[in-house]
Amino acid sequence: MSRDNQQSSRPTSIGGQALIEGVMMKGPKEVAIAVRTPDSGITVKKEAVSGITQKLGINKIPFLRGGLALIDSMVLGVKSLTYSAELLDEAGQEDSEPDAFEKFMKKIFKDKATDVLMYFSVFLALMLSVGIFILGPTFLVSLLRRFTESRLLLNLIEGIVRLSIFIIYVSLISRLEDMRRVFQYHGAEHKAIYCYEHGEELTVENTRKYSTLHPRCGTSFLFIVMMVSMILFSLIGWPNLLVRVVSRLALLPIVAGISYEIIRFAGKSTSPIMALVSYPGMMMQRLTTVEPDDSQIEVAIAALKGVLVENKEDADW
């Protein structure tokens, strides 16, 4: 029996990410990375939560925290993926010599070389995402200006183009065979969180029955970003190309902030309205989650147990 978005007896802000043969969970105090090793064991690595929002003390300030939380999530995601890949690589073969680029980075940045590479990767990912999903549709739709002067229509078409690109991108990614196991761990992550939220003991049997679709998923967040951007960008009208580009870049932190609060609220709300808001994003998750096997659920449970706090006042809500 699948349970999608029923009322939770234990709402939480714990979230996670699927890794290579593993799951990362982030709680209010700690981050735990659980990876299934080639010998069928489970390695769990724990560390304290850190990031821009914590350092600036704005992790509890609504709307302001959204944009920086997104950057924190991307940095943590890249770091966790790198760890899982390196762990499996070390388990499967002997240490290899660093290549010329790695030697150069270590020579220049010393012990900070790994961090520099990680943040540079996040920067490139952000620039690529902004170019494809934000600026790309603006340039494309500007070609239609010769056919219509309706600002409302042009903004609507831009939003539809942006959403279409996102759906096509997710659909193509979901077809990659190598991504199937990652998507299975994604589904296991959601199931484990659901089990905890419903107050059940974290066992494979209890966890297995829950849905792979969760309203606080990153896929749903990105879908909401698309919808919020469509609304906010339309308020500016349709000025010249330079102003459109600058205004969309300037509004990105606001779009992220609003989307972040919506996704957090959706995770604890039983309102029919929020269920309707969450529905399209959850349907998109059918492309990014796959039913996991019991061994993958075990990994997700191990990661989740690593971030649980005993005192209710330690939770984020």
C-alpha cells in the first residue's frame, strides 16, 4: 500500500539526496552519508551541519534563507556525491596517481584544492542552469516580438518554454540506464523520511510500504521555481532584452526564497490547496524516483538514523 501525502504525526525538515550507491540525509544538527560498499556493508559518515545560512545566522529567517539554502544544498550535494564516488573507487581499486590538473590545483591552493574545485563545480552548475532555464527562454521568446506586442502573452510563452525545457531535461535524464540505481536510492530516501514522519519504527518492513513521491523533493522545488518565476517575471512586463536579462537575474534570489518557503510549508500542510500546488511536482518525481529494493532502503534508513535528534526543540519546525 502506498501512502503519498497523508498527515504526518512528526513533521520534519530533514531532507536528503541520492548518491552513487548511497543516500545523504541532512538534519537540524548533522549530515549523514550512508554508502553501500562492495562487501555489502554500509559505511556511514557524519559531520556537523555547516554552510552559508548557518554562518550568517539566517537559516531561520523566512524568504531570506531560500537563495543561500539553495547554494548550500548544491555544495553539500556535490561534496556528498564526490565522497560516495571516491569511497567506491577506493574500495574497488588501488590508489591511483593524481593527474596533472589535480597536481596543479594542489600546488596552487594546497589543502584547499578540493574545496576550490567543489565551489567551482557549483558555480559552473549554477551558470549553466541560469543560462538554460532562465536566460535561454528569454532569448528564444524575444524572437516572437515581431508577431505580437502583448506583454502578457510573451511572458506566458516564456514561462511555458522554460517549463517545457525543464520537463524535457528531466525526461532525458530519466532514460539514462546509469541513473536508475540513483533514482532507486532517491525513492528509498523518500520512503525513509515518510516512515519517520508517520512515527513508525525505522525498519525495512515499515519503510517499504510508503510512497517514493514526497512534497519536499528537490524535483518539486525546481518545478515550483519555474511557476514562481513565471508569475514574478510577468510583473515586469516585456522591456528590452538587456533589462529583461538583468531583471531576471536580480529576481532569482526572490524566486528561490519564495519557492523554498512554499516547499517547506507543503511538507507539513494537509491543506487541499497545498496538495494541489504540490501535485505537478510530485508527478514529475515519477521520472526521478524508482521503487527501491530492501538493501537500498537499509542504506536510506542508516543515513536517516544518523541525523535524528532526541529533543523536539532541536527540530527546525
